[in-house]
Amino acid sequence: MTASSRILIIDYGSQFTQLIARRVREARVYSEIHPPTRSVQWIRDWKPTGIILSGGPNSVYADNAPIADPALFDVGPVLGVCYGMQLIAHLQGGEVKRGGQRQYGRDEIHPTRDSVLFRGFSPGESTTVWMSHGDHVEQAPPGFRITAAGPGTPVSAFEHESKPIYGVQFHPEVAHTPRGAELLANFLFEVCGATPSWTPGAFIEEEVAKIRRQVGDAQVICGLSGGVDSSVAAALVHRAIGDQLTCVFVDTGLLRLHEREQVEQTMQRHLGIKLVTVDAAERFLSALKGIAEPEAKRRAIGHTFIDVFEAATAEAGTHAKFLVQGTLYPDVIESSSPTGGPSVTIKTHHNVGGLRPDMQFALIEPLRELFKDEVRNVGRELGLPEEMVGRHPFPGPGLAIRVLGEVTRPSLDVLRQADAIYLEEIRSANLYAEIWQAFAVLLPVRSVGVMGDERTYDNVVALRAVTSTDGMTADWYPFPHDVMARISNRIIREVDGVNRVVYDVSSKPPATIEWE
């Protein structure tokens, strides 16, 4: 990525590292996350406008704690966040100590003197911040001055007296620090002199050029699901190489109600690209037979997808060398640390983990550095209709990971009908745009019920709806009671085999958005 301004984020393992990148991009400044193993020479060659050291779970004085070369502080302006601040103190001769009790949650701090980082904050003004640390800076290093303090953290922020080196003990990137965006903007624009040039149009222009260089005159195939990610990826690649792209829409039998018809109509009308539809429902159901474990389902589906793509390519006579995949930043992060840093693997993601190592295609992943809202904005810039770019996320394995346990045709039919009613009622109540993602889950349990004068022993459907901005964190959506009652009544009344509906009120974390 080439940008007039760009911020390098060194990942020391914080759960909030991705939020730092997101907040920087929201300020229209490009950012990338890299591991602490990057050499100072590599960083110099990358030419960052500024550097942010993330938080992390380690203690700076512990064995094998991730560290930094002190020469880093001569490359450009540096902002240390939580562990990053402690690392600055440790390397510059300050004192870092473990507190008597871990500090986690909201706290109040106030600026103690004029500082460019707190420009716009009144002297002595109390402001709410989010703390998450066990260690703290006991004494600022020589040549540093304390710029903010709080009852629980006397050294809440500091800065070097003459060099652009700053540290904050709290997390300005999280929503629980209300004025965190102001502080980050002060660092980006007042300290680093960054230019706000990171826009969807700039991304498209550069990515189109990159795809053309990568592909040359080769043929490309895209697995089109009709969801936001694959649709935007397809439109972007089509913008770059035109008819060298063939989109393959696979009817896996794991789709939502009427999805195939909607995808075929929308893709052909709005994208104007070559579209091949493959009916592979029996093949996927056969591959899933007897499999109940979530990771095994994902692998089976991923491998079957590749087999279908290879067969479709041969039949279409395209001899494609590249496969387009709608991988996003959160997909990569939740599957593994994308940069070799200390981030922890959560799961094999539906867009990342199922591909065979002997796959014949080279991957094109034009969206892998974007968050979901950035993908939507790129889609709008490309001219895709709102009903397409505004769709809720839908996992690559489809309904297979929303049928808990073995996937069968009858279970899919039950879930498909329940899910359709759920989404129909959400749209009818004009709530669809307020919700990040909503879906039904078929649980592997049965419950006793009474319908009419007869006793029943039928399926339980769980409903999930969350609010989020990027899928990294999420809260459950508080439906109006009358809407929830209408949804439940319709599902039980209209879907044969369901006698109980429950609602999931778990946030992420600790839960994930999907159940599997």
C-alpha cells in the first residue's frame, strides 16, 4: 500500500490492536499492523509517518517479553499505548512496576500540563478513559514529563521534553474512552503531520493497479456467494481486469431461502460479469454426512468448494490461474496473527481456514486489509446497490454452521424457514439497518411442548442479533418486546417441527457472533 501518510502499528498482542488500526483509518490515515520482530531498518524503509506501539498482556521485565530496539525512537514520532507506554519507560530508563491489583475498566484522569496530545482538553479537566493493565509506570524516564494523572494511575500519560515520543497508560482506541479519537487525531495531525488521504477511491485506484500487475493476462475465477464481501471483491477485480474474470456461484444447498434466485438476478443486473451457476447441493450434503464438529464442517466445506471451483473452471474452459476470495481483516485476525505477532488464534475462520494446501489456484484477496464498514464504502464507490452492500454478513459455510450438530436436508429446511421469517419481521419493523447481523440457529436439542391438545417433542431455534461496527466486538440487540413476540409466534406457528424459540443475549467477547 502506498499512501501519502501511513501509520505503523507494532502489535504487542493487545485484543484492541485492530481497533487502533480502525480508529486511525476512520481519521482517513492509512495504517498497517506489523509484529515487534520488524527490524529498525525495515521500519525506516517502510517510511512511517508515525508509529504506535500497542498494548499487550506481557510485563516488560518478564523473560521473553516482546521488546523494541531503542533506535526505533529516532525513526519518527512514537505513541505508546498501555504496554507500549511501559515499554518506552523501560527502554528510556524509567521504572515500571506491578500494581497491587490489576486495573480494568473506566477511570478518570486529568491533564496536568499543556501537551499537544491533549490539545482541546481544558487544564485540570477530568475525562473518562478505559484502563486495562496489571503493571504501571511508577516513575517517568529522565527527560520525560507527566502530562496526565488519575487517582489510580499517577503517571497516566507522559511525553519527552524535546522528542516526539508520547505514552498513555489507557486505551484511547476503545469506545469507553469518549475523547480517545481526539487524542489520536492530535497525534496523527498535530504531532505526525499526517494527511487524511485514505479514502475508498484511493484504495480502489491502488488495488486495481495491484491486481493488474498480479494477474497480467491470466484468467481469474471468483467464488460468488452474493454476500457483501464476495460481491465487492468481484466488482473490484472486474474493474481491474474485465472479462478475464469469471464468477462462479455455487448453490451449496446451505443457502438462505430464495438466495440462489436473488444472487443470479442481482449479480447479472448490476455487475455485468460472466456468471456460472453450479448446483452442488448433493455434493456438499454428502461431504457433510456424519460430521458434527464445527472445524471438521469448515474443512469439509472448504475442500468441496475448491473441488467445485476446479471442475467449474475446467467446464467453462477458462483455465483460471487465480481465485478471488473475500477475506477481510477480522477473518485473518481471528484465524491467526496475520503478521507473525503475538495475537492469539481464536478459530479457523470460514474465509481462511478451509483451503487445501494443494489447491491449483493462487489467491487474490483484495479486501484482506479492510474492515467490514470499509468494504461497504468501497462497494458504494464501485456503484453497487445499497440492498447488496447493506446486507448483513453471511458466513462462507452458510447454514451448515448454524445447524449445530450433523447437517441434514430436513434440518436445513427447518432452519431456512425460521431464518426467513426472522429477517422478514426485522425488515417489517424497520430494524434491519440498526442490526449488524441477525440469524437463526437450530439447536441439537428437543423440548417438550403442547400444540392444540397434543404433546410435542420438537426442535429449539435460537435467535441471534447483534450490534457492532467491525465484527471484532459486538453487543446483543434489545428487540422491542412486541417484535420479539411476533417473531417467536410466527416461527412456532409456521415452521413445522419447532415448538420453542430462545434469544441469545451474549456479547462478544466472551461469546463469538456465530455459534460455531
